Amino acid sequence: MARRYVVLDVFTDRALAGNPLAVVLDSEGLDGNQMQAIAREFNLSETVFVLPPIDADHRARLRIFTTNHELPFAGHPTVGAAVLLALRDEVELSADFVLEEGAGLVPCHVSLRNPRSGAATFTVPRLPEILDEEAPSVEACAQALGLDTSDIGFDAYRPVIASAGVPFVCIPLASRSALARISPSAGRLIGAFGGTADSVYVFCRDDEGEGDFRARMFAANMGIDEDPATGSAAASLAAVLMQGETPAEGFTAYDILQGVEMGRSSLVRLGLDVAGGALTRVTIGGGAVVVAEGVLHV
């Protein structure tokens, strides 16, 4: 059967930057094993499969796969799929709709720039939290990342495990220099964090750069050596920022630059809604550009 697919670069406004994403349309009839095999064939950090929604009032149901397994929620597949669906719907300027994902319902707002690009902002389906699991030590983080212990932590930030549906070891770094000097190996990462979380998200302040923070993400257990942009990790970071930044009441946005060290510069816009000192809503936003289209014969 011929199944259409589109490749987009996500969390960017230009082609050949950001995080590549394969979106498989006409996914009806594929089972999970077939989807997993197709994701391995694309060999991107994530591949998303578009299915009819369970609720007819929603736009679509998404299943998201890394090269190794299915995810209940992910950021760049949501942004990329939302922009692509709006492009296919030929909306004039903007659209609002709900996507169904494993983690829950995901309200999206999409604005289009031209016939092959746009931007999307979505509400994270589950509020992030700091998990109760024991956080890795500064020494373990330094060893896993090939850094010195003095490189780990800044201000009141220390390593924690946070999740908005997918758990991340969130490791604050003292400088952009430390971020650039990371030299992880899959063996060291799995040895240090494999029993705690699948993914490691490192971040530092970006006072003199383009954003508020810079970040890198490594996910050896998911078959991802390094990810150019990770919306689900940025969503998890919201819980960390609630402790370290104490955002004001109302809405606060943070720009997170990722992928620079890979030559795939990406910009993730993280939004926090705070009321009564508590986090009430988290949004993730970014651009997406169509770069390729084709047909799968599966």
C-alpha cells in the first residue's frame, strides 16, 4: 500500500536546521511493530504516525516512535505534525485544534507563514513534576558527561529527575563552556542513569547568547546519541525552573537554544502559566518547515 510521508525540520524557521521529523500519513492498518520498523527505516530521533481521532471533534490521533520504542508524548513531533496538518487543511492564517496522544489531549494553536512552513504552540498534556526518585550525585553526573564536578550546578540548581510524561535527568551546568565540553559515551550514560531515566538533559544560562538557556539532550537507551531539539525535555524543565527561577504570576516565556554543537541550531519557546505560586499550564512552541515528501510502499 502507498502511504504518503513528509519530512519537516522542527523548532526552526529554515530548512536544514532544527530537528528533523518524519510524519507518516495514511497510517491506518499499520500495527505497532510495523510503525517501529518504519521509524527504524527513517532513522530519525522520532517518527510520528497520523491516525483518525477517537473523538471526531479532534483533528487527529498521533503515535510517536523513536528508533527503539513508542513514546506517550514528544514535543517536536507535536509541533511538526500540527504545522503539517494545518498546511494540509489549507487554513488561511491560523487554526486551533486538539491532537490525541498517548499522554492525553494536546490543544494546539498553529499559524502559517507560507505554503510549506509555520509555527505551532501546544499545551503540554500533563503538568511536569520533580520525581521522587533519588537524583544522581554531582560526581556521577560529572563522570557520565566527561566534566569536572565544578562544572555541575549553578545558583541553587542541582541535578534532579523531572517528567512531563517522559522522565529526564536534568543536569544544570555552570557555563556554556562546560556545555560545549561534554564528551558522553553511551556506556557511561547508561551506567550512570540507565536505571533512573532514559534521557539526560543538560542546560545552562545563555546570558550573552540568543536565548535564556542553552541545552543538550542525550538518550542512549532510546537510540539517540544526541537530539537537536527536545520539547518534552523543555516541558520537564518547567518544573525545575519553578524552583530555581520563581517565575512571576501570570505568563512567563523562556527561549531555549539547543542543537548548536550539532550544527542543527534549534529554538524552543517554553511558556509557564503561574497562579497562586503554582504552575497551572505549560506550553511549548516553535517553527517547522517542510523539506521533503514521498511515498512509503508498506
